[in-house]
Amino acid sequence: MEDTAIGFMSTEPVSQNQTKVRWGISGVIPYPTNIMLPMLKMDQMIGNDLQKGLENLKEKME
């Protein structure tokens, strides 16, 4: 599946040793993909990429 979207990650300090990370994507999903979205299991499709991004962020922030 090919798509163009805007993604973001922001950080907010919670305590000296904790940081809150917000992650999101903004884009348009065209028909008929939009009606199939609940069946696509996006967690599984992008989960590994998100995890890698969080690991990279943690390394840079430490």
C-alpha cells in the first residue's frame, strides 16, 4: 500500500527520568481502503517501524 502522509513525534518532560512521547499521522485514506481500514491491522503493519523510532528517540534523549 502506497501513501503520502504527515507524521509527527513530540516530547514533553514528565519528571527527571520520564518523557511523554506523542506520535501521530495525518493523511487521507481513499475509498475503498478507508472502509477496509479496521481489517488492515495497522498496529501490525507499522508497529515495528514505530518501535524502532522510539528506540532511536530514547537513545538520542539519553
